Amino acid sequence: MTNYTLSHWGTYEVEPRGNGLPALNPFERDRDPSPIGFYQLDPALDRLRVRRPAVRKSWLEQGPGSAPERRGLEPFVEVEWDRALDLVAAEIDRVRSTYGNSSIFGGSYGWSSAGRFHHAQSQVHRFLNAAGGYVRHVDSYSLGAANVVLPHIVASMDELMASHNSWDMLAKHCELFVTFGGVPVKNAQMNAGGVGLHGVPTGLAGMRAAGTHFVNIGPVRDNFGAVTDTATWIACRPNTDTSVMLALAWVLFTEGRHDKTFLERCCVGFENFAPYLTGEADGIAKTPDWAAAISGIPATTIVDLARRMAGSRTMLNVSWSMQRACHGEQPFWMVVTLAAMLGQIGTPGGGFGVGYGAANLVGSVHARVKGPTLSQLKPGVPDFIPVARIADMLLKPGAPFSYNGKTQNYPDIHLIYWAGGNPFHHHQDLNRLLTAWQKPDTVVVNEQYWTPTAKRADIVLPATISLERDDIGSATREAFFVAMKQAVPPAGEARDDYTIFAELAERLGCGATFSEGLDAAGWLSRLYDESRVVNSERGLDLPDFETFWRDGLIDLTRLDRPVTMLADFVAAPEKNPLGTPSGKIEIFSQRIADFKLDDCPGHPAWLEPAEWLGAELVAKYPLHLLTDQPARRLHSQLDASPHSTGGKSGGRELVYMNAADATQRGLAEGQIVELFNDRGRCLAAVTITSDIMPGVARLNTGAWFDPDPASGLEKHGNPNVLTLDVPASGLSQGCSAQTCLIEIAAFAGPVPPVTAFCLPEFEMS
């Protein structure tokens, strides 16, 4: 009997190897397995495991709040589990008794485990709610702007992602696929909760074989997988896509190529938007010539493309990166508007997409099946922050912030409890976060590895990885339920998060509330049975738990069906209304207009970003930096693995530049350079490519944060020392990492060693 495990990168077969570590092999049914997951048990990662509970020296000797500026700089002292748990429980009790539960931030953000029970975010939130509550975060760094704006316009991002036109329908019906920001197949190696069968490479290949023409609009060419060489690349300055969409819409409108019937039947507000489009409202017609001056795309190219779109079955797509920018709501709103003007929403192969290539589920034919879900219990406090505003929260307690039409206030945080994630990867302006990180009295982290976040904690509790425990794997629009059976013993004294929190809950008097009298095995059986009941009510009968656990896999591919997004709504808008205030697609949103936000009006608009290639700042920092998902890891996960380090040069990340920009600066292939702006500095190795337009540089995210304590120079190539930590808008408060100007120069002086994968120092207790 084959044993399986599930990770965000895919399903793998676990092959025992005598007394040694098992091998992780590709799932035999997956045509395009990701190599990332093969390295989960590699010695390079094992060397970095947290093996015993550890406490920062000053905190242990002097108590909470001691020398917070020394986080990440001083030794740890390893202690016994009971002492560590006593310290954590006492500190939680001190903080909640002295300041209230609204002074505790449950900072779990990240993909953590693919398993549905041992999912760290669910575990820490359940525990903190059992203990009286905590300040939570909402939304994500990936989709902060889209998550807020799209429900006002058409539907939630979760709903749209799970209902995109499937790849088979695109191959059969789509004649023209126009994407802003490509279809980044490297990103689609992953899905939150795990991947059964990788579908994006096969999907694109099917479209190419069927004769679909691809157009890729954006500053880079090589983000379209195997169809990159056959796609038409239209180079476009970063952060200017909305202006191009507006100009395309202007051509459709002024030439009478827009679908008036669809706009009247399925939309509201076009009459409010049209005066802005024509310039009647603001004196600026959104013509191709106007957009050409902003985007760098020739006006004739825009006109020709608009006409082709109107004469073809057209799918319009925007990548997630479009909305990780200042005014990131606008390109997502505008792509829906442009697709509505074409009148092809709800048709097979036509309409719009908001993330083809962003994750494996987008375009999937697999059924939407209810997987096991651990309740996080009722929130004990109402306070929250938009996830990308953590530094603001820590630096500005009590200050107001706007979010989705309401004004909130930042809480005063005294304790951070983090489990599952690495804020010193995914947050922007990491030097600012370093300052903010000194604010809390205490930082507690459950962690498997000595990550940059673990090194900057006060108390670190060693947690197991998914291969060291039993769990259940399932994910939205994926093909299987997976019995994730423990494959190896825990490293050192590591415990699973559930065990850690159950023991803390007992110390805090909420053990029964947290555990409900069940051990981990009991929870797996219960959660599966609950899922089984829900699916039975929906007409899907699943085997009992014992059969599932014995067989190791439940195959759901028999339920595969083609998908056409919003087909039911378009067929009968009155019978199948959307969740918007009008029940229709809102090209103009009265609700958003009533928020009276200067940076997010009531209809899609071109709003100049804080930093872009048309800004005055370009005289000082003439390169626009793009920071994208790497191909060899998921964010910062497994960065120390041979697969990830194999994509570096001399242990550092690669910065991609156009030859003209490199020549202008006297830079050569492989040279170590310094990327800098007023926020920070980092090192990287130059890669010269024709796949990126002049004036633009690209540096993957996810290199473990490695600043020099004396100079502040980040040595490893983490771009978030450079990125902008400001909200996308007052509507969403989303991440704006893609709005970033820099300069690049040859690094002068001795090149410092990379120390990101060095263990912290330890002292004896």
C-alpha cells in the first residue's frame, strides 16, 4: 500500500528506505510535479530545525520588555518544555490581566502546513480565542486590494477563484487570451491546502494546440510558461495597466464596439463611468495617445488590440501582482469593466480572470468539495487590522485607519504570538518593521526552523513539520482527499502545535474549551466525519474514516466538470443575482462613492502611484523594482534547500536587468551589485536578460532576511528592505510592494558572507 503526503507544492509518494529517511517521489498521476517538495527532508533543512524550547537571554534573565532592541542579536538559552510552557502561559496571563486581550496579536500569516487539522493559523487562533481573544488580521498580502474591492463590484475573490472558466473550456472556445502580468506558471506549482494534479501547464498547452492567440501586456515577457515564445509581448511600464485598459475601453466606446445590451442587462453604473472615460467629467479623454504617454505602449497597438478583442471570443486576465501596488483596486475593477463592455462575461472561453496562473485551483475542473475544517471558536475581541498594516499597528497604537468604509483604531499590542509564517519575509520595508518589532513586551513563536522571525523572538517553541504527524489533506478545487500519515519521528523535542496549545490552554484554565477532550487522532476522525456529513447532504458520499485512512486517498476526479464563470448569473440576472448591492456587476459603485475616498472613487480610474517611471523621483531612483514569487520555493519556505539555493549565485538572489540598463551602469553578468533607495539596501547578483523591459529590474521574494547588524546592508537579496510600506488605498489598506523605485550600482568593497542560514548563538542556562 502506497503512503502519501500532501504539501502546497503537490502530492508525493512516501517511499520507506530501511532505517534511513524515506524518499519523497512524484505522485504517479501528476503530469507536472513540482520539484520543490522533494527536498522537505533534506539535511540542509534539518540542520536549521528548532530542536528544543529556547528563550532570549535578556528576556529570561530580566523578564518581559527587556532589551527589545536586542531581538535577533543576542544568544538564546535552551530550557525544558515545562519551564518554557510555564513562561509563555504566565506571560499571556500577565498581559491579558494587565492590558486586556486586545493587547495580544495572533500573528499567524503564511501557508504553514497543508494539513487541515495541524494548520498552524487555525491552531493559534483557536487557542487564543479559548484564552479570551486576540487581535486578528484580515485579508492577505497577496490579495489585500482585490479581497476588499471585488465583493462591491462582482463577487468575493474566493468565489471567483473557485469558479474561473476551466482550461478545457478555454481551449475549446477562447480565440484571444489577453493578460496583464502574464500567467505565472511557476506560481501555479502551489495551491493553499495542497495540489493533487498540476493543471496549468497542461491547460495552456491545450489552448496553444487549439489555436488560441496569447497577448502578454506587462514589463516582463517570461511569465507565461511554455507559451511565452508564442505569445505577443506588449511591453508596459509597471503600475500603468489601468491606463491601458481605459484606452482600450475608450476605443470600444467611441467606435460603438461595446455591448450595450449586456451593460444594461447585467451591469449598473456605466452611465456614471462613461463621462470619465470620454473626458466629459474631468477634461481628459482616456484615449490611446493619453495611455501611450503613461504606459509606453504605442497608441496604434492599443487601437488594434481593442478591435481584435471586440472581434474575437476574448478572455481578459490580470495577475495578482497588479493589485499589490498603490491603487491596486483599479486594475481589477477595470478588467471587470472592460470585459463587461465586450459583453462576453458568462460565455464559454470569454469574460475575465483574476489570477490565471496564480494558483493551481484557478481554471480547475475538479469539484468544490467541503474539506475538514477546525473551528477557530468565536472571536473574544472585535479588534483587527488589515494584514499588511502590522508595522503601523505597532508604531501607532490608538491611531485611526480606514478600512472598507469604516474607521477603526490600531490596538496597543504588548504580546505577539506567531505560528506559521515569516513576517520578515512577506512584509514591506523590513527596516521599518525591525523598529516596530521592538514595541511589544514579548514575542512568542512556534516554529520548525531558525527563520529570521524565530531569531527575532523572545521565546521559540519547536514545532513539527507535516511529515512528522498525521493529518488530512484537502483543498479547494483539488482532485483528492489525502491521508497524510506520519513518515518520520519529530526532530529533537519538537511537538505539534495542537499539543503545545493544549498544554498552554490547561495552564490558562481553558483546556476543555480548546481541546474538547480530544487528542489529535480524535480530532482527525471528528473533522473527517463532519466533512462527510456535509458532503453527503450535497450528494457526495465519502467512505468512512477507517476506510479512507487505510486506502490513503479518495479520488474525486469522477466529479470533474467544465466550468464557465458567472454563466448562471448572465443567463438570468434577476433569478441568480450577485452579492453586490444591486445584484449586478457594478461599474459604478454608489457604496464606494459614499465612502468619499480620494484614493478610490466610485468607478475605476487611473490614479498616479506614489512611485513609478513617470514620477519625479525617477531622477534619483530610475529603476522600477518588481518583486515576484520565486520558482524554486513558496515565498520563503524551504529557502535553505538545495533546490532553492541552486537558483542563487554565490548564495545570493539574482536581480534581472535589461542589457541597456546594465551597460549604462557598467555591470556584467554575475556581478554582485547593491540595490538601494531611501528605505534600504541589499545585495544581489546580476542576470542580464531581454525578457525585461528597460527601466525595470526584478528580484524574487523569499530570500531569508540577512541584514548586517552594523551597516544595515541586507546581504542575501531580500527585496522587502526596498519596498514601500504604504496602503494600496484607504479602502483596502492592502500591500503596495510593486510600487517601488530603486537604483542599482556595483558593490564596492569586500563582499560580506551570507549568514541567513547560520544558527543563533546559545548559552547554557
